[in-house]
Amino acid sequence: MLASLPRGGCSIITQLRTGHVALRDYLERFGHAESPFCLRCGARETPEHFLVFCACFTCERL
Ligand SMILES: [Zn+2]
């Protein structure tokens, strides 16, 4: 599957799978975000939250 994606798409998927992605939970560890929590709903902004649980992206998931 990854072989058929453009390089940028592969990179983002890899970042999301490893957790090393520009989401607040990761950025906060290095002082690049003030908190690890989602600005939209207040939950910890992890890749799982971003992809599966954040209610703000329900329409995009559908
Ligand atoms: Zn959220």
C-alpha cells in the first residue's frame, strides 16, 4: 500500500504510526507546544485521538 502513495503521503503515515508527528502530544515534549491537549476538544492530542476520536473531524472521517 505505501509503495503506491506519493512520498509525502508515505511520510505522514509513517509519522502517524510512530507517533513522531506534529501533533500537540508530541510537540509538547520538546517545548514546541504549550500543552499536549487538543485545542478543539481538550483531549490529549495523540495520533489515535486525531485519526479516530476527535469529534471535530467526524465529517472528514465519514
Ligand atoms: Zn480533539
